[in-house]
Amino acid sequence: METFQNNLKVRQVHLKSRRLKSIANNYQLYLFLLPTLLYFAIFAYWPMYGVIIAFKDFSVTKGILGSPWAGFEHFERFFTSYNFKEVVGNTLGLSVLGLIVTFPLPIVLALMLNQVSNLRFKKFVQTTVYAPFFISTVVLSGMILVFLSPTGIINQAIVHLTGNDPILFMSKPEYFKAIYILSDVWQATGFSAIVYLAALAGVNPEIHEAAIVDGATKWQRILNVDLPSIMPTAIILLILAVGNVMGVGFEKAYLLQTPMNLPSSEIISTYVYKVGLKQSQYSFSAAVGLFNSVINLVLLLAVNKAAKKLSNTSLF
């Protein structure tokens, strides 16, 4: 027994020395990795210490450690609040509908662009659909408000073509989700297609040549060669998208909010901003934000496990 334990210790020491030797031989790679590790350690993991205020009655004068514990009081307050269903429902509605609409479009666009043989036309289309991504959220929101105002170009077209009165798009809650999602489609579809175009560029041309020899049509090659080749990439991006399903962007939702469309535009991120920063309810807003993050984590783990089981493709 002692001999076995001694052999095990010797083996562990040997493995440890091999690891250290490997690190020493490739220290340049670890130096390149160091800034990224420091970034996440300082700006992503260290601030997690402040999450404990979600379980305390935080006081600025007493600090995080000096504030009294409140347990799950703030979580219970959020779950029983009158607008809990509205805020969570709006967040889920925007996220799920946005995912359903926006996720397949970059795949379709990439498959279409991959079939274009005229390089000039292809570059023109790519530049045209990529450009909106570089417009800032503030500018985009301003454009939406101007175009959809009673005197904007959209309402002017409605008045001239139909003779009806202008539609107050930004004052009607039923229009908010469509406006938000369609603006996302216009802004992000082209840029999101880059990943799929890169995956398609890695497809072996010999596979297409063999399919053409076998008599496959262009549509059949798309379905049986191109689409399967980008499926692993699509699954990874879908896992990441579902893992952020509760993380609807704050900026655009807040900038497009009006008192009239608030029943549809109030989401968790805007609610946390108003309660936490404007009303200085730091503990309560931290509890709401933590609830949001936990839901995202659970969804990420669940979808990752399902994807691994169904397709053998996953993040981890």
C-alpha cells in the first residue's frame, strides 16, 4: 500500500513538473493571454463582490460590509410587486420574439451571398448591409423617432397613399415590440452574417464539385453541403443568444420609451436603472439584476446541455 502511495506521489510530482516545464517553454503565449485574464478578473469577477448588497439593506454611509442583512426580502418584494409580470413579460417578449426573427436571417443572408458569383455586386451588398451596424444606438433611436413622428417620412407616406390621419407609432404600446425588433433586423443582420460567411469560406470546394458531378442542383448543394457546414457555428451562437435572452439592451429600449408606450417598453434593465440610480434603491435593484443574471445562467446551462445531447456541439 505504501509503495502504491509513493508511486502515486511520484507520478503527481512528475506531472506537475511537466506542466511547469510546458508553461516555461510557451511563456510567450501566456503573456499574450495575461491582459485578457486581468481584464476579466478586474472588470468582470472582482465586481461580483458587490452582489451581496442584494441580500442587505445597503447604506452608503455604512458600506457593503457594515450594512445589515435583509436576506431574500428584496427578491420577495420584486416577485410580489404589481409590475413584476409586466416587466418580466416585456423582457421575455422582446427577447424571444427578437430571437425568433433575428437569429435565422443572418444564416439566410450568408447562404444567399455565398451563391453570388459577381464579386462587385457581392461587395456592394455586403457593404450596404454591414453599414447600419456602425450606427450608434443613440443615433439609431433618434432616426426611429424622427421617421415615425407624426410629420416623419413614414406618416407622410401613409397620409398621401391612404388619406388617413398620421399614426402615433411611439405612443401606442402595441407597436413598440415590432419597432424594436425590426430596427434590430436592419442594424445587426448584415454584421451577424460575417461569422456564417467565414464558416462557409472554409467548406472544401471539392465537396461542391463532387455534388455538381452527381447532378445536385444549387438548392440541393445549399441544403446538403452549405447548411450542415455552418450548423456547429449556428448552434454555438444560438446557445449564447439564449443565454442572454433576459439581457435585452438597455440603451435603445430606454431611448424609445415614452409615457404612452411604457406598458410594452418597460423591461428589467430600464426598471433597474430607474429604481437603482434614480430612486437610490441600490439593494432592491441589485436583487432584480441578480435575478435576471441567474435566469440567464440557468437558460445557458440548459440549452448547452440540450445541444450537447442532440448534436454533440456545445460550449463546454
